[in-house]
Amino acid sequence: MSGGVSQLPPATALQTAAAFPPRRRLLAVAVVAIAFVMDLVDTTIVNVAVPAIRQSLGAGPAAAQWLVAGYSMAFAVLLITGGRLGDLYGYRRIFLGGVAGFTVASSLCGLAMGPETLVAARVLQGLAAALMVPQVLALTQILYPADQRVAVMALFGVLGGLSAVLGPILGGFLIDADLFGLSWRPVFLLNLPVGVLGLAMGLAVLPGGRSSHAGRPDWPGTVLLAAALSALLLPLIQGREAGWPAWCLALLGLTLPLTGLFAWHVRWRIRRVGSALLVPALFRDRAFSVGLATLIVFQLAMGGFFLVTTLSLQEGLGFTPTQAALIHVPFALGVSVGISVLGRRLILRAGRYTVTAGCLVMAASLPALRGALGIVHGGTVQGGIIDGGLLPLLAAFLAAGVGMGLVAAALTPFTLSATDARHAGAAAGVVNATQQLGAALGVALIGALFFRLAGQHTGTAYVHAFGASAILMDTALLAAGVFSLGLPRDLRTGAGIAHV
């Protein structure tokens, strides 16, 4: 009380969003969708650009893996902290900071003159994305209650499908067109106008405020988690090319102790401070814990899938970047249909089995895809016409996309179905971090096997390497399908906590 006027606490993000009319909520979702699209397009474009980057900068297999896994690792390391920072300082503020950082890092990627500087810029890009992306899911949780999020996720599914279609095509076109002699560089510079648009719109329509249970920053926890993840991923990516020196084995040996130390730190900090980098209450929710287990092994398969298919098509079978991108169009369309059409219907009828079905469909598509690649290799590639193997190849990609779309439509809503919206940022950070960690592990593990078997750089070697990699991917997909059986039967049984 001062001068007879009470000092009211600032409104939380939930309170601010609750006052939004439907039109304002849609505009807010449109803004965060820009970040979602920018991140996804960047990922898909980079996959298409890897062969051109390798040729232009003389990057070896390890550098090629780091172009993908370096981003994912940096993303995973800071994602949980990025989500917590949204709770602490406001989702809009952290989102806009992430968009600005991502835009600057994209410029550095486009200007990189060597593989080392490009990898470093990709790591910076991943760190910025870790601030930006968790706010997308957090703001969705804040703007809509659990029973309305499926429709919003379907919207993201359509956008994701379109982005996944347009990203590789645009990337292939830009690389083949060699605009101004810049080769692959425009695929990164494209983010500049998109980032500026996201900043301008975000300032205008996103809700201000933070969580009512924000807690305090946990920088020691961030350092410990970063150390544990780095100890795991660095040797897996660098070890094969370096000949597995002692430092690689030593780092792998430190992974479990560092993870245990991080877990101890979280418990200690909760007792002493009342908040930590992780919110232990989240993991007492069965849907959340089972969803994370399902997500990490599914993303392990996906991380490997995107790397080895791109390399097999371009380096192994001689496709141009544009041809490889066009071959991926059925996959992207399948993802879009799986999320926005089939997934929405199956969630209501089959519940958690939607995730199971998606894993099985995608697992069945990989042997078919390997067979189609063998047919293509046995034919010829002339003027973009692929003798004999085009239809089986497109059909296999379409089936793989539908499977991925079914999983994407259901897994996140089921994982977050009982999550307290007051911990929206923390939950979003953990989900996104798990997704990126799985992808980085997939690139490291499946990529290591692939490069080992494709070492002769012949079409036959690449097809063989893809087939062996598909066995690992199928193992991960089947494991994800089994884990998904532990999710809530439907969203109603999972939504035990109201949107508060």
C-alpha cells in the first residue's frame, strides 16, 4: 500500500492470454507458427544442402554429421533452460530474443568460409532456436486448454507438411540455381526476412507476462546437463573418424556420473532453493514420462532417416539437390495427411494406438524404401527419369510420411495431456530437448554405421549402408511403438489437470 493505492502484482501470461478474444489468439498462434516454420524449413533445407556443403567446403563425414548433430546438440542442451527462461522472464520476451538470435546466426551460417566456422555458426543457431522453439509449445498451452490443443496441433501439422514439402524443393532450387554464385549459402540467408517479420508481429500480438510459478534460474544445472549431453554425443560423432582415441572413451565413461550428478543437483536445489532446471513434478505424471521415452527412440530413428536418405539419393545414386527434394515431396505430403486428416480422426477413435500405428507404418516402409533404392541403382538416372524404381520409391516415401504424421499428430498432445499449464515452459523445454537429443543420437549412431558401410562411395555401397541403417531405425520405431502402449488410452483420461 502506497499513498492509499494498492500495488497489484503484474498479470501472469495465463491471465493475459485468458483475456484475449479468439481473433487475437489466432494471430498469436500465427506468430509462433512463423518460428515453427522457420526452424523446420531450416532443418529440411540443411539436409538437402549437406552434399553441396561437403563439396564446396571440403567437409569430411564428421563435419557433415556435425552440421546436423551440432545444431541438434546445442538445441537439446539449452532447450530445457530456454523453456524455464520463458517461465521466468516471460514467453514473449524470450521468444523474441530467440528469433533475433536465430536470424543473426543464420546470417553467420550464410557467410561461413570453412566447415569449422559453419559448424560453429550452426551451434549458435541451435542455441538461439532453444530459446525460440520452447515458447511455441508453451504459448500454445497458455492460449488453449488441453481439449482444444489437438485442433491447434493439426494446424501446425498442415504448416509442417507444407514446410517440409517446400523446404527441400526451395533448397534444391536455390542450390542448383547457384544464385549470384553463392551455391548453398542462400538456404541460410533466406531466414533473414522471415526472422524480421516474426519479430515485428511478435511485438504486436503475443501475450506478455510470465508463469505464476516461475522459480529462479538454474545455471549450474544448465552447465551440468550440457556437460552430460556433450560427454555422450561428442565421442559418438567424432570417435569413428578420430580412431576412437582415449579421450573419446573417457568422455563416454563420464556420461553416467555426470547424469547422476545432475540428478543429485536437481534434488538438492529443490530442497534448498525450491526450483531447479527440471520440475520433478512433471515426471510424476505417467503420460509425460512414457511420452518422453516414446519420443526419444522415435526421434532417434528420424534423425538417422533424414541424414541417410539424403546422402543415399545424392551421393550414392547421383540425384541433383532438386531431384532429391522432389523425391521427398510424397513424404512431406504423407506427414501432412497423417497429422491433419488421419491423425485427428484416429485420435478420437483409437486414442494412444494412433502413435502405435504410426510407428508400425513407418517401420514397414523402410524395407520397401531400401528395395526401391536398389531398383533405382539397378536402373539409370538420365534427364531426371528414373528407370523402373520411381513408383516404388515414391510409394515408400509416402508411407513413411503417413507413419511419421500419425505419430506427430498424437504423441505431443498425449504427452502433455495432464501437464499443469503453470509449468508450460518447463514442460515444453523438456519435450523439445528430448526430441532434439533423440535426433542427435540418431545422427551420431545411425550416421556412424552408414558412413562406415558407405566408405567405398559407390551406389552399391550406399544402398547396402541404407539397408543396414534401416535395421537400426526399425528397431527404434518398434521400441517406440511398444512404449506408446503405456500412454493414456485417450486425451480425456490423460487430461487430469485443468488449464489454470
